[in-house]
Amino acid sequence: MRGKIEETGDLPSFDFEFSFKGYGKHISDVPEKCTEFLRCVQGHLRQYNPALDFADKPVYTLYAEELVRDVSHVNFMATRLAKTELRTIKLTSEVETLKGQLDRQVEISMEMTEEAESARGRAKEAGNKLGMLRDQLERERNERDAEILLLKEENKKLKAAGLDVVQKTVQTTISKALSDAEEDNHLNSLINQVNYSLELYASLRADGIDVTEEKIEKLQADLKSLNEEFDSLDVEVAKPEDYLVIPVADRVPLDLPSFHLYFGEGTRTRPARETYLQLKSRDCSGRRKCPGRGRGSRCG
């Protein structure tokens, strides 16, 4: 243990070195070490006078212990303050970093808000297009239903005609045409729905809205299946001779073009008068495409 006195301004200061190994004990629990430490603090290292040593007095010992506790507390508080300052500096740096990150997050949030508004506008426009396509599909469905209703009414009129041969022939033709028209109408409706859905998905993709490949592939597979089913239908086209009845001898053949078996544009069975005129001008192949129909829709 050694020390020296230094002058600092008007007040003297004393630096000293003091070693203590308590082996698990605090210095304040060892009176001898407290007294020795107090001597160092008082600067009695060089001018120590044994006659003035009060180490054997209880009051001095208590004073030394209290002083050691106070010094230890001051050292502890100084160390804690230094650590607190370091922690404050570190937290200040972290706060600055977090502030920068927060500003960036705010910018990203604003950009995402703008993108969401834009996507909402595109979705609204796509919804309007979908509504228009649904209205168009509904109008076409109503037209098909009206055609089917007309066929049913014509069938009822023929049933009430009372002509056995004519009734049987024409009724069979109309019933077959009615069945084919209903099936054709059903397939056309499904094909149109698939086409509209594919057009809608293409429009949505063009607008930047994500549409999964699975949906598009499923619709394309459905469209292929419907087209194959449509092509598998084999319906014969009515000919003028189908409406001619040859009764018993000496009777004039009965020509039935006046029945006007017309089932509307796009149906499979042609009207007798139209078929008769077309057969004079060209060779009919048995199938023709309907005007104004899309891919996958054909007549007869």
C-alpha cells in the first residue's frame, strides 16, 4: 500500500493504493481493514503516529466502517452512472435508427395505400364490366327461352290440327328439333358463359389483377369438353321432301311449306321454305354456321 499527496489548486489531494481480499466478505465487515483504509484516506501513511491511532476504539471503528460504506456507495453510484450514460448513448443511437426505419415504414405505408386505392378502382371497373357481361348473357338466355317457348306453342298447334299423317310427321320433326334446340341452347349457354369468363379474366389480368392459372386452365378444359360434346351432336337438316305426304291414289300430294317450321336464327332445323330455296341455289352440306355466333356455336 502506497500513496502520495498532490496539490490541486488551493485544496490538497491524496492518491493512494489499497488492496483488500475479503474472500467473500465486504470490507465493512472487517474492522481492521476499515481502519487501515481510513488511515489511507486521512493521509497518515507517512506521518503515522501510533500514539494517535484510535483503531482500538469502538467509535473510531464505527466511523471507519461508515466511511467505507459511504465510499463504496459513492463508487458504486459512479460506476452505475457511467453505465447509465453508456446505455443512454446506446439507446439514443437505437432511437435514431428506429426513427429512420419508422420514416421508411411510413413511406411504404403511403405507397401501399396508393396502390390499394388504384387496385380498388380497377376492381370496381372490372365489376362494372362483369355486370355488363351478365346482362348480355341474361338477354341471350331470354331470347333462347322465347325461341323454345315458340317451338312449344307451334307443337301444340300441330297437335290440334287433326291430320293424322301430317300431325305424326310434323310433330316428330318438331319434337326432335325441340329436343335438339334445348340441348343446343344449353350447350351454347354454357359455352358463352365460359367464353365470357375467359374474356373477363383476360381483362382482369390486363388491369393488373392477379388471376391464378388453375382457374384459366379449368375454364379452358371445360370449353374444350363442351365443344367436343357440341361437335358430337349429329342432327339432320330438314329437307322439302320431308314435309311432303303422298296419300292414297288419285290424291294430290300435300305440300307443307306453309307450316313455317322456323325455330329462330341459330337453331339446328331450317325452315322448309328457306331450305327449299337454298337447295335450288347450292348444295347443302348438312351443317352451317350461325351468323353472329362466337367460337363453339354453330347451327345444324
